[in-house]
Amino acid sequence: MGILLNTGSGAFGGVTYVNVGTRPRAITTTDFNNDGKPDLAVANSNSNTVSILLGNGNGGFGLTATLTTGSAPFAITTGDFNNDGKKDVAIANSNSNNISVFIGSGSGSFGPAQLTGTGVMPSGILTADFNGDGNLDLVTANSNGDNLAIILGAGNGSFGGPAYFPTSTQPNSITWGDYNLDGKPDLAVTNYGANSVSVLSEMGPADLARLPVSTSGAARRLL
């Protein structure tokens, strides 16, 4: 993994490399140990692990934990899933068709994996509160299922079963925003096999309606 620090003028300094697992595929940033410094989590698709790297605030990172996931972790997100003020991690495991949830201690260590079912070949994952209960929920883009799975959180680190919403072919990556300005999180997903984007608007608790949007060219990732 490479780190490039911004000089403040639109340029970046030389790259610094940090060793992680095999074939790192996804990365996210948050503060895992509540020291005010950004840390990193990297999903390693071939070694079936997540590397937790704590930042020193000077642009350096040290590997502090290696978490064992399901098969082929393709996407990663973070949030406070048990409402204790500490950051947790959720990973979409593409080959084992599930999610690994790790509850953070607030010091950079994590509890054992809790597995949650999802659809076929989850390739994207994100966190939001979809039913307005104040607890974070999960959504995955299931590439071989041609759907999204909404998985509601209980607020104690556990999650319910998935509810499926159809997309077009091979949904791959997800982002969310309030696209119709009704105060509820909506979803946009890239459909890799259909060269399109599907926008799903929340109509009520865990009830999404499709708003079709077309693009040209193969859409692979949304940020």
C-alpha cells in the first residue's frame, strides 16, 4: 500500500509503502483508537484478511491488527454499529456471500468476527440509517444476484436478515445521498454489466423505489 502526502499546492510528495496482505482491494479511513489521528483499514482479497493500520499523525502508519474475514473480501466500510462511540468495521466477502462485522474496542483492537448473510457475490458495501431508528444499517451490491441487500442494524452490533431490491446487471459499487431532498438516504449503484447506474429512492422504512438512470460506458466504481 502506498501513502502520498499532499504538499498543499496540488502536488504530492514521494510515495511511502506499507506492507499489508495479499492483493489489497479496498481501503477506508477513520479513527479507530480515538486519538484524533486518521487510521486505515485495508481489505486483502487473496489473504482473506483486513489490515488495521494506526496513524501517528505525521503521515506514518503501523500495522496493529490483522483480522480474518470470509473468502475474498472485496469492500469495506466503518461505523459505530453498537452505539458505544467506537468505530467498528464491516467487510463484504465476495466468495463466501456474507459480511464480517468486527466490533472495535476503541484502542485499535477488535472482537471476533460476526457473520451476517447477504446476497450472491457482494462487491460493494456502505453504511447509513435507512429506517430512521438511529442505528446504522448496511447495504451491499450483490454482483451475481443483480440486487442490493438492505440489512438493518439493531444498534447492539447485530444485524437482521437481508431485504433485496433489484438493480440492473452486475451491480458493483454503491454511494448514498438525499437525491430527492426528502431527508431520507437514497442509493446509487453502478451496474457493471449494463453500463448504467440505478438510483433507488427511499419511500419509507426499508422501502426503496427504483429511479432508472442510464450512462454510457461500463460503470465500475462510485465514491
